[in-house]
Amino acid sequence: MTPTPTTPTALVTGASRGLGHALAAELNRRGWRLVLDARDASRLAASVAGLAQPGLVVAVPGDVTDPAHRAALAEAVGPRLDLLVNNASDLGPSPLPPLAELGPGALRRIIEVNAVAPLALLQSLLPALRAGAGRIVDISSDAAVEAYAGWGGYGASKAALDQLTAVLAVEHPELRVYAVDPGDMATEMHQAAFPGEDISDRPAPETVVPALLSLVDGDLPSGRYRAADLPVPTGSAR
């Protein structure tokens, strides 16, 4: 399938695995044109190769904290963007240290990836988002609003992302701007938070995709949502 001028375009960061890959796979099945980002070039290439319609995908490997990489993403998107999903995240050191042992450099890196880079990426894509009356989905966490031992750095970064998302929604009423807490998932990042433990009882990332699509397809106002609370079509997997 070849994209047309009316084919919707989405940019999904952190799309080589986990929730980013699961969402990208469903959008690809729907016929969306995708620009996908991940730090591991070979893993991103393998992820794209496994999609139903890889011809609709532009893979741009790199680090979202790199201005040159963000510029490359914006160039790949082109003049119109319908959906930006800020999914790329950095957990920080594993095992998760208490705040008294979290080095300033590690904290800076977490905040740079999880809060600064999503804002910088949006800034570079704002004209394209406006042209597409676009939607922004920032992947947050319950650690942004709950105090969990060991999760201080990650939680602080996601709390910052939540506030940035909320203010952007006020400043840009022409867009839909969402922060979403997807809940616990059986992902590599979640496993890194619990090294040596069995987390196979957590839901697969694919079960969260219908909730995210309710934001893509629906008319919910800008705001912060829990995936578990979002309406999904009857028969969709949670």
C-alpha cells in the first residue's frame, strides 16, 4: 500500500518494543503512515519488518534527546501530523535505587528523556500537528501520582510530563493533548524495575492498545486518563 495525501500520519517514539510497538502494529494494520523511532537501529528494523504493511513505515533510529535526531523525525513526518505518541522512556538504574542513592547524572538523564525530549519534539512538530488538527498522547505512569519506593526519579519525570501535557492542552485548544497512565504491563522496562522477579502476570502491552485508540478515534477532551478507565469497543482486549 502506498500512502496518499489523505493517509493519516503518526509518529510513535520508542516503537521497537512494548507498548510503542503494539500501538504501531495496530495503526499499521489500519493503514496509517508511520514514522517510528527507537534507540536500537537493528531492533527497530526487525520490528518494522514484522509489521503487516512495512511499506507504510519510515524508521528513524536515534535518541530522542538528540536535537539532530528530533530534526530528522520532523523531516520524516512532513507537513502534516495527525498523531504524536511520546512513548520513549528511560527507567533509570536497575535495580531501582532509593532517592538518597540516585545520582544527579542519572536523574538528569531520566528527566531529559521522559519530559524534556517530548516537549522539544512537540515544539519541532507543532506546525505539522496544527495542519493535521492533531492529537498528542504522552505515556505517563501511576508513579507520577503515587509514592513508590525506588520510583522517585522516574515518577518525578512523569509528573513533570503530566504537567507539561496539562499546560500544553490549555495553551493549544486547537489540538487534543492527552497524558495516559497505561497501568502495569509485561514489558522489558517493567521487568528491569523488578530484576529476577516473575512479572508474567502483568497484562501484555497489546491489551492497552484499544484504550489508546479510544483517544485517537474518540472525542474525549484533552486531559489525563488511566487506560483502565477509558471506554473501549465491545470485544476489544484489555
